[in-house]
Amino acid sequence: MAKVVVDAATCVGCGLCEQNCPEVFEMKDDGIAHVKTHTCASCDLKEVAGQCPVTAITVS
């Protein structure tokens, strides 16, 4: 299973990850993305991470 991590210090809260994969990512009131689960049947998580403009998401 992949491990998805959002670096809270780097995240700028653009919401792109949540738009691309709402099953895994969620924007919360603190203005940063949070990981809900580490798997997604319909998204390529490495591709979603690669679209982060500040590279705050890692998938290992």
C-alpha cells in the first residue's frame, strides 16, 4: 500500500489535489490539504502528487 503524506509547512492550500482526487485529499479549515486514505481506485496518486505546485505531496 502506498503512503501519502502532505507536508503541512509547504502546502499553500491551492486545493488542486482535492480537485483531482477527492477520495484521498481533503481541504480543512486550517487551509491545508489532509490525507483521508492512502489508496484510490480511480486516481494515480503519484500523478496527483506531481501536479502539486509546491511539491508538498509525497507518495511512497
